Amino acid sequence: MIKRKKEVNYRKATRKDGGRCLFCVHRLRVEIRGCNGEYLYHNYRCNVIGLENSRRYSISKDFVCDEFKQAETVGQ
Ligand code: SF4
């Protein structure tokens, strides 16, 4: 796990957490690009953890961290 995820205590969400990445304002849909800059697909990153393309920055909608903040609208 990358250092930033450890710093914010990124973990599998439980009912006790009262939230998860799916409902967090920091979760963003981003374009994932290949080595030549070509579009590959969309995925989700977090602007607290980092928006880099690397899979190490990917977040799961069923995880949460200490920086969770409820969004007013829910993403996909
Ligand atoms: S701030 Fe935490 S809870 Fe919110 S999207 Fe990022 S990792 Fe998930």
C-alpha cells in the first residue's frame, strides 16, 4: 500500500464508519491514459490520496479513510 493511503488510514469500510469512498466528495472520475497519452478507460481516484494514473492510487467504492467527507450527490 502506498504511503499516502497508510497516512489517511485507508481501509475496508464497515458499518461503524458511517461512510465509504462511493459517497465521498473527494472521489473523482478520471481518464486513465497509456504511455503515449492515449485514452484507455475511466476509473476513480481520490484527490486526498492522489490522482495519478498508477493502479496503486486506485480506490475502491467500499473502502474509506479518515478524510471521508459526505458528498451531496453520489457518483457511479
Ligand atoms: S478521502 Fe478517503 S474516503 Fe474519501 S474518496 Fe478518498 S480515500 Fe475514499
